[in-house]
Amino acid sequence: MPPQFPGEFARVQALDSFLTRLGAGTSTLAMTGAITHLTMQRVNTQEILDSDTCPPVEVETSLRDLCRINRWFGGVATTRWLIERVASARGNKSFSVLEVAAGFGEVPKIAGRQLARKGITLNVTDLDRVPTHLLRGNRAVVADALALPFQDCSFDLVSCSLFAHHLEPADLVQFAAEALRVSRCAVLINDLVRHPLHLALVYAGFPLMRSYVSRVDGLASVRRAYIPHEMQQILSSVAGPAIRVEISRHFLFRMGVIVWKTAECPDLRAE
């Protein structure tokens, strides 16, 4: 039996009551507009999947939940859009990609298949700190995202999906600096946007999640996620080569970030 989290059920009831009161006597459009302007404070909560005590069967089930969530709710689409944006700006059609905190590596794999139809090819290497999170058969490396074991300018792109919110601001700066060091063109960050309505959507999506880990971690992920303004401020403090940060919003509270590397690597391809 999965552990019980009475605090979460209390939050469900409170949220349901709040949304009911907010919607009473108003049109759907007015209710949506009111919710859009709500904000929530960031709360850093440890996620079960990040711990070393998560049962292996729950690790695999939760990672498969993440694969479905990324396929259905904008994860793959956001990464695909970011790569297309780089391809258009750089004039390149082929990219070596380091996918950090890759898990099963499905996001770049599916995005790569879709991009191939447009003549864009990806050569992906997965990286994760936990060996059991990586899928057999993928080209993969076990390493720390804050100390990437690669020489400068080893990959065209360093990418991550649903990883940035796991990092506190200082660690996010360190990761971005490491990723810029290893990349030739840009660092791509695909992550969540913190918002009360997003939290409500996670609750609504509980039936789609087969692991209790996914349900608890899904709520924690939204609570600890950044908003675009915070992300811009954090990344603007990254030291090292000259950079330019570009942030876009995507389907269902996703944000896409491109940290452009403007200092050329010795073998950087023509822009």
C-alpha cells in the first residue's frame, strides 16, 4: 500500500472549495481570468523520485508516467519547438545533444523522430545521476549535472526537461554555467511554470498517474517550479561566456528557455 499523505487531501479540499467559491455566479471566462492573475509562492519540497529510498518498481512506474505526461501535455512539443528555434537561428540541420537528468530519455527521442520529418537530425546522449533511471539501449552516461564530465564545447546543445525546478537558484546558476561550458550553441531548458491553476490540473490528472510517487511528486514539482521572470533573473547572473536568455511560454504551463552562447567555440559551426 502506498503511504498516506493527509496534508495533500486537505489541500485538495481547500482548493476545491476555493475554486467553487471563485466560480460561483461568474461566467467561465471571468473565472478563468481571475485564476490567471493568481500567484503562489515557491516552496522547495523534496521529491520522492530524487531520494535513494524510492522502491525500484515505483521508480520505473513513475518514470513511465512522466513519459506519458511529456507526450500528452506539452513536454515533447516544447523541446521540439526549442530545437527548431535554434535550427532556424543557426542555420543548422544536425545537432549533437546532451540530455541532462534524462531518465528514460523519451523527450529528445520522440522530438528527434518528429524533427527528422523536417530534415533536422539529433544525436542524443542521455545523462542521469541515478543508473537505474536510464533506459537500457540508449547511449548514456551516469554523472552529476553540476559537474559534467565533458570537455568544453563537446555538444551542440545541452538540454533538460523537468529538471530545473529541482535546483535551488545557486545550483541552477551552476548547472547553467556547466551546460554552457559543454555546449557549442545553446542550453535548452524545458520546465514547468508555477501557478495555482497548474496545481489544480495536477490534482485533476491523478487518475492518469499509475504511481503514487507521480502524484506526490507532481504536486511538489509545481510548487517548486519557477515563473519566467524568476528564471530570467537567475540565469542573468550566470558567469562565463557572453550569453543571451530567451524565454517562451508553451502549452499547459510549460516554459521553454534558450540560453544562447554568443562566445564562439573553436569548432563552432557557421551561424
